[in-house]
Amino acid sequence: MHPAPSVIIFTVFSGLGFGMLVFLGLGVPPVTGWVAFALYAIAYAAAVGGLMASTFHLGNPQRALRAFTQWRTSWLSREGWLAVLALIVMAIYAFAAVFLGSLPRAIGWLGAGLSLATVYATSMIYAQLKTVPRWNHWLTSAYLVMLSLGGGALMTGQMTTAAALLALAAAAQVAHWQIGDSALARSGNTLASATGLGAPGQVRAFEPPHTGTNYLLREMVHVVGRKHSRKLRMIALTLGFGLPVILLIIPGAGHVLGTLAVLSHLVGVIASRWLFFAEAEHVVGLYYGKRAA
Amino acid sequence: MTQLPVSTDRKLGLVIDLDTCVGCHACVISCKGWNTENYGAPLSDQDAYGANPSGTFLNRVHSYEVTPAEGPAQLVHFPKSCLHCEDAPCVTVCPTGASYKRSEDGIVLVNEDACIGCGLCAWACPYGARELDALEGVMKKCTLCVDRIYNENLPEIDREPACVRTCPAGARHFGDFADPESAVSVLARERGGIDLMPGQGTKPVNKYLPPRPKQDRATDFDILAPYLEPVADSPQGFLGWLDAALEKLPGGTTAAKTEDT
């Protein structure tokens, strides 16, 4: 799939922002006043900024409000609803924390639940797609949710929790790669099943339908070199998970190391998310002979 | 509404005969023409006469080479457009309700006024049947020429999809699959019409007729061959003498030995 910057920014930053809101809503840390103001400002900037970025790849963003109508069937619509509800509930909680110095527990827990549900809905937009076997697995949700929680814990200064969650997220990440690498082959989708020409004999794509490229190839048939992807996986693992965990478990890690951990985590997660899209093989590539399977 | 209808009164769709298609791309052109001049946003092109042309098409013809275990290889031209699936995954993922499947005839359509151009339906389609128009920013797909098939301003003979109407080889057929006795149902049944990517569970309405195996006809094709044999395996007369004489010269032969012929 095409690793569009808008979807990478969207999933990375909204994941991080809603991850922060989960922890703030749960009252860990139980911040009030100006500290709370700063943390909520960062969380909202990330969550709302990410959601805004997602509208950049729309063909007609002026009609975006219509996306709230089909929550019965569409995960994208559900995500929109959950995001707006989470942001509203958490805004009430944040107002109480910043200006009234109180932490109404029920509202916080509701907000945290909605924030977590938003990240899950985002993950289901990808995990629901049978056409992308690498994504069509519960590990996609595990990867995105764990990463959001790990990043949220990191950003809200929950050092030990963050280290533990990031280690779990790393496990989900590695498992997602491992399972994902053979997902297309295991899905049973081949050029033979795509064309129904397997019975007569061996099928080979002889000529594409047009001399030029097209929307389908640009959007869904992104091919990454294996060497390239292996290097990026190492970068993602090291910077996104390894280095932050090491920095976090250094006793008495202050704000300097914390900031370093956050920056390293962000760069690593962006690399990981680029791979998430770039490596995902859409079955339509079979028709173009672009898949080895 | 992006909820799929439980059932549709009719199931309009196409039968595409891979045995008959000659790969002329006339259906591609007539589709592009009709759907640019009529219903909905036109199918735009980018850099049409430049170095890197690209454009929106609702119907594309691939070509595949099929090599059987025995017998000659075969070239199969493979037109592909929306299959108007019964379980259309493109419809249910749509966040705005722009994508829908009609309960009266099963046609899958896009209400372009409600489409935000998020592209998720194109991701959900395994067949590459949907393309986001780069100029209009809305999703385009085969409408089964819904503005032709019910159009009483057209002569009756033209009330079928443009691709079907134009196909010079008769490789495309349009009809109602809900009626087991319709021409398309009979054709699909008799010729063993197949679903594309059945594993995706989309239950496509359009059916593809597999190419008839060419190797079955290989012997028939060859009936005159014995009379036209260009190379004599066992030379007689003068050629036989020449062959034997040449064999006797020192140096041997480069090819397999033939002295005892």
C-alpha cells in the first residue's frame, strides 16, 4: 500500500494522543492545574492534529461530516464517532483537572475507555481488510493498541509502565512482521485464483492493461526492496522500542532522558508505520503480476 | 446506506467469455467514452499526451499467458470491471453511505455527491474495480451503464452496457442472474462460469467463462502436416547416396549419427 505521509502522521500522532488520554483519564498521573494543562495540550495537539492530517488525503474533505452517518457497518465511521466522543468527554475531565483541581473518576474512566476504543477502531480499519492479508489479523490491532498505550505511558511519564508496555508492543511488532511475511502466501490468493486460469496451466502476467501507470498501482502496489525493509525494521525496533526502554529503566531518569526517549520512540514508530503501509501487499497486485505468490 | 440488501430482486451482471475475447480493448474505449460523456463526474486523464500518461478507467483488459503441462501456451485476454458482488466489501466500509448496492437490481453504485474520496472502498475491493478520479476526487466505478439499460430515449438494441454493445467478438453478455433461465445464467452454467478470487468471499455476480483448452484441438489442426513434411528423415535415391558419401568423409558429423539410415 502507498505509505502516504498523511496516513502515517494520522496513525502515529492520533495513536500517541489517544494513548496519553487513556492514562490521563485513568488518573495516572493524577495531575491538576498547569501541569495538567501542559499534558492535555500535548495530548490534544497530537490526537486532533493526527485526525486533521487524515483529512488531507481525502478527495473532497468539505464533505467529511458525512462520515458520521454509517457507523452501523463502517469502522472508519465508528472511529470518527469514538474520536469525537472521547475528545468531548476528556475535555470535560481536563477542564475539571486544570481549572477546578478535581478529578471526577467516572468521567475520566469513560474518557479513557473511549480513547482506547478509538485506537481500536483505527486498527480495525486496516485489520478488517481481507484484501490485504498482512493486515487481516488480530495482531494488527494488538500492534496499534499496544504501541498507543506504550507511547501514552511514555508521554505521561509513567516510566516503569511505559517500559513494560513498550516491550509488549515490541513483541506485537515482531510477531506482526513474522506472521505478516507469509500472510499473502497463506491467504491462498494467487494469480491463478484471481484469474481462474489455474486449471489450464501455469499463469503469467503477459501484458498490463495500459502502458502507463494508474491509481490502483500507485495506491495499492507499492514494492519495497527487501534489503531496505530489513534495515528499516532494525531502525524501527532500536529507536522505537529498544532505546526508549533502556533510557526509561535508567534509575532516576529525568526529563532530559525522558525527552530523548520520546524523540527516539517517535522516529522509530514513524519508520515502523512507514513499513506497515509500504510492506502491505494488496491482492489486486496479483492481477498486475507484482506479487511473487 | 452501506448495509447490504439481504437479497436483490434481480442480479444484473455480465458474463465475460475469455475464450472469445480477442483483446482489442474496444470495451475499454466505449466504456471510457460513455462514462465520460454521461452520468457522473467525467473520467479524467492526467498528462494524456505527455511522457507519463495516466487516467481513470472503469474497465481494463489484462493479458495473461497460460502454459499447460502439455500442449502449446495460450494468450488469454482478460477484461476486468466491477463484478457487482453480492457481499460487496466496498459498500460496507464506506463511512458516508456514498457506496450502495441497489435492492432492485443489485447494481453497486457511488453517490458522488456524498463521496469524500477517502479511498477505503478501493482498498476493500480485491479486483481493482474502483478508481479515485484524480481531478474530481470522487470514487469512480462501473455503473453497469445504469443510464443506458433503463434509458427509454435509446433504441432498444442500445439498452445494454456500452462495453457489451460494442464488443466485436461477442465476448461480453449482459443479463439477470437471478433468473435461472436467462441467457447469461444458461451460458454461465453450460460453460462452467467461474468466480474471481472465490476465497475473498465477495460472491461476485459477474461470471468468467474459462478459455477452451487449445491442446484438445492440436491433433485436428495437424491433419495436413504429414503431406507437408519439409524434412526427409530417411533420404532415398541421390540424396541417400550423397548422405552416405558425406558420412564416409573423415571428420565425422556434428549432429547425431545417421549412417544406418
